[in-house]
Amino acid sequence: MEESKKIAEEEEKWLLGTETGRERKDRFESDAGIGLKSLYTPNDVKGVDYLRDIGFPGQPPYTRGVYPNMYRGRLWTIRMFSGFGTPEETNQRWKMLHEEGETGFSAAVDSLTFAGVDPDDPIDWLEAEVGKEGVPLYSIRGMESLVEGLPIDDMSVALVVEPLTSAAVTSMYFNVARERGIPMDRLRGTTQNDILTMTIGYVPWHPLGPDDLLKLACDLIEYCTPMGEAPKWNPVNFTCYNYREGGIDAVQEIAFGLANAVAHIDELLSRGWKIDDFAFRLAFHLAAQKDFFEEIAKYRAARRLWYRLMTERYKAEDPVSKQFRFHVQTAGSSLSAQQPMVNIMRTAYQGLEAVLGGCQSLHTNSFDEAVCLPTEEAVLLAVRTQQLMREETGVADVIDPLGGSYYVEAMTGELEHRIWEYFEKIEDAGGIVEALKSGWLYKEMNKAFDRRRKAVESGEEKVIGVNCYTMEEEEPHPPFRTNPEAARIEIERLEKLRAERDSARVNKLLDGLKKVCETRENVMPVMMDLTREGATIGEITNTFRDMWGLWDVPMMG
Amino acid sequence: MEKRRIRVLLFKPGIDGHWRGILTISRALTEAGMEVIFEGFETVDTIVEAALQEDVDVIGYSVHSGAHYEWNRQLNQTLKDKGVRDDFLVIIGGAIPHFDHEDLQADGADAVFSPGTDTRDVVRFIEENVDR
């Protein structure tokens, strides 16, 4: 107490001595609007109890990391989000990345796979989008080609598909593993399976309503985890990254993610499972945005909040249920189309945030990603950015190296407090599902994005190449182009599949899926049969649409 | 005589669901006093019909799928086939490389807006070029 009084007095004196009138701005604040002092002292972390609030890595409340030895034991996974053209071309890119040191895969799918539409569906000019923004995975045949020759019993694969098609695409993957004789309990990987990505991050063509999406998401979790069919598979990845990209701040990012997790937990508990039957497999995907220290504090605050949520609200006992594990992607929305080489530096700083914040895996963006999928040159540089951190900088040698910084600890506490407050606001709006239906979430997103746009347009938020240090007449960088033959190749692949499969059997299984849609039983057992027998993504997803109807998204808020 | 408000029809061709851009433009144009009709996902044929019926001045759409050449050609061709290409200002935005601007304009787009566009530049372009 004596010491803290003395520090306060000295701080006061020091402040008087600084020329505060000559600061660059009237008010300094973080990206989330938290007012910043010019200097932090022990007095800013007075309320912090080391053992209660910070503790040791691998121990509650996990502020310093979820594993006891963190990167001293195993470095984070280099996991690049990648997919384009055809499954064969994506397979080649994956092999190249693997050879260059990538340690985990992540499949970006095209808009048809995302929305559950076959390329030969009579929708106007659909072929234009085949293989354009990701790999086309319309049946088990595509999946076989995607992972051909890759050590999937040894390396984890993330399938970035959402509840409209997550059950179908994941079952294709599981069936390919079975074909190869790999036992399901050896499969490590993740399905993103995130209802908010499918509703506020990206609004797919002919979407299902939030209740149906939540049901499908929980069916996959239930099948993999408490039912034990794929015990090492992470059946959901609450993708806060995608919500953040829509313009919200760090506080909202984590609060949306926690509220989303709560919706799934409550649904699974209502199905009769216990929290420790499944919570150990719930994982997150966060953003690494511009504000360096705030982002690092955000990861630390998220771990502490998850621990408290699991302990206090859900009475979880298994320590793993209380460990907040997360993948990080550097912020695509922070990249500029102008002066694209600057993106290399942006990404390096953001990657460093993720590592200093204790992520489990990391995707670093390529410098050309503001305008197109990455070229081989650009993606290799992004992989090297991570390897540079691992091999040259020494940042992975000491755990949570910023722990104990007055500033970072104060920011961690402040964020924790604000995130919880905002989380309660979402609960007051009825929770995630209600907040989606009522449009509340859309209103919040639109408000946040408008604010951000105006900040950039007024110059208050600086973006190099966009509103400062701009250059005239830059020579545009030639973009990466996907295979123009992709549509023809994929339509032929489907025609061949339809000719070879037992279509009567597929139709019978589709009738079975309809029945399951009516009774609202778990869709996964019949889904495993369907994709094994060659049912297509469109046949499956249209069954959901026919049975449950479409949702009119209140996106204007 | 007072000019009538500029009428703009916005849509997303295809099935790609990257909505943030078009939603943002919709809000910015509305703020600038324009009348915005937001059609969501639509086929080009339906959009051309709607544009004629609603008597709009501008057709705007956004592409993030990398299929901007295809949609641009299809929209401009459909307008030409109906003999109404000159009735509208046609603008396209989205994740479009600057490298592609010239080609897109040669294929009929009046303006192309890539990431990092100041929405006031879109407003200015429409106000200066629209034929009411």
C-alpha cells in the first residue's frame, strides 16, 4: 500500500514534468476505443492477483497459454487456407506448401460447395463460379482427389465449410479416410461448421434459418465428439475472424464468439450430454488485426473468459474443457490493393501478435490477397514469414513474454471486463439465435462497419496506400487466375459419378434424409451413407432446403 | 425544374455470398440522397427486367468470386441485346484487381471500383456521369 502511494505520487510528478500539451493527439485510444495512458505502472495492475488472474501456462485461468511448455514443446501449426480451380490443382498446391514446411492444411472451398449447389444445377450461369474462390468439392470423388497422396493420418486438415454443407463435406472426408483404411480415431482436423460465418460473415445463396443451421452444426459435433465417432476431430471452430472482418472490434469479436459457443453448448446439453462430453473439442478461430497490443491482450483475455465461463456457468471439470484453443488468421480486411508489398509487413506484425498471444495455429495472408487468390510466389513468402518467426527471432523461446507488462496486463483486464459486458448485451438480445432472427446482430455489424468506413474516409484511421502515402500510377500486379476449364472438368466428374453410382440406392438414402429432417434426428449417420454412395452436395443441401424452407435474412438490420 | 433523385439498382450476380461491399455501397449511396433498390442475389435477366421496370439510372453490382469478367460480359451483352445499354450507367465493384480494369471497361463497364475505394468517389462518379 505504502509503495503504491509512492508510485502514484511519483507518477503525478512525472506527468507534470512531461509536456502533455504537445502530444500528437488529444486522446489516444485503442482500436476498440479504450482510452490509453501514456505510461502504465504497477498501480494500473493493482487489483491483479497473480495466482488467481494470471497463473502459469497450462494452469487455470490459462491467461499465459493452454499448454505447460507452449512453443518450447511444439511450435504452432503453419496452416495456410488454400484452394482453387480443381481438387487436383489444389492438391498440387498443398503438396508444394507441405514440401516448403507447411505443417497443417486448410481447404478453402468455392461458392457452390459453400452454398450446396451442383455445377449442373439449372441456375443461370453458375459455371462462372466453379473453382473461383476455392476448391470445388461436390462429391466424394472431389475429396479423393484433393487429399490424394497426402499423409492425412499424420497431418491435420481443416475443412472450411459451414452448417449448410459441413455434414456433407466432412462425411466425404471421413469416407475417404475409411477407403484408405485409416481408423477414424487417427483423424485429426477441424470442420469450421460455424453458424455465424454462414449468417453474418457471409450470406449464402438460399440460406437456411438459424435454428436449422444450429441443429446441423450440433449434429456434427454430437456425432464426432460425445458419440465418439471421430474423437480427435474438432467438429466446430467458432470463427470470430469472419465476424471481425465485417468491421466489429476486438471486444465484439470475442463476445460474438462466446455467445455463439453458448448457443451450441446449451443445445448439446438439452440433448442430454454433459459439458465434459464435448467441451474439450470446442475451438476458436480469431483475427489478428491492426492494434498490436490490444490484439495480444485479446487472446489472453479470451483464455481467461473461457475458463471462467466453463467453470462458473457450466461447472466443467475436465481441464481441457476450460482451455481456449484457437487458430489465428491475419486480417484480410487490413490489406490494401494499393502498394500490395506493404501487406507483407502488415501480415508479419499481425502474425507476431498471434504468436505472442499463444495461438495454436496460424494462417498468414499473402500480399496479393486484397484482390485475388494468392500466386505461388506470394503464398510462399507468407509461409516464410512464419518460418522467420520460428527460426530467426527467438520469440517462441519464452512463454507469454509480454505477461507482466503493466500495459498488457491492464489491457487484458480491461478487455475481459468489456467483452463480458458486451456478451451480456447479446444475452439480453435473446442470445445468438434470437439476435440473428430479430436482425439485432446485423444492426450491430452495420453500425460497426459504417463507423469504420467513415474513420478511414475521414483519414482518422490511417491506411497506407489508401488514405496516406498514396502513389499515382502504380503498375498493377498481375493477378492469379484459376483454371478456366474448371467448370467443364467438374461437370464431367459429376456426370461420370452419376453414371457409375447406384442412383436408386442414393435416392432411397435421400428419402432417408428427408425422414431424418422430419424427426430432427442426427443427420450424420445417413450422411455418411449418402456421400459414400456418391450423393452430391446439391442433392443433399436441396433436401434440407425442401424440408425446412429458406430464411429471409434481415441483413439491413 | 428540380432534378429527380438518382435511382440505383444494386445486386449480387451468381451465388457468392460476400455481401459487405454491396451493403456498404447501398448505405453510402442512400446517405448521399440516392434512391437505392437492393435486389440481393439475382440473375442477370431478372435484373435487366427490374432495371427497366423500376426506371433506374444506375445498375451496380459486386463480385468477390473472381468471376467479374464473366458477369460483366453477360450483363453488358444482355443490355445490348435488348437495345437498352445506353439507358443505364453500369458500375461494378468488389475484389477486382486493378490489372483487370481496362478489360472490364472494354467489355462495357462504365466504372470499376476495387478494394480501398472511398465511397464518396462512387457517389461523385455517379453524380457526374448519370443521365437523368
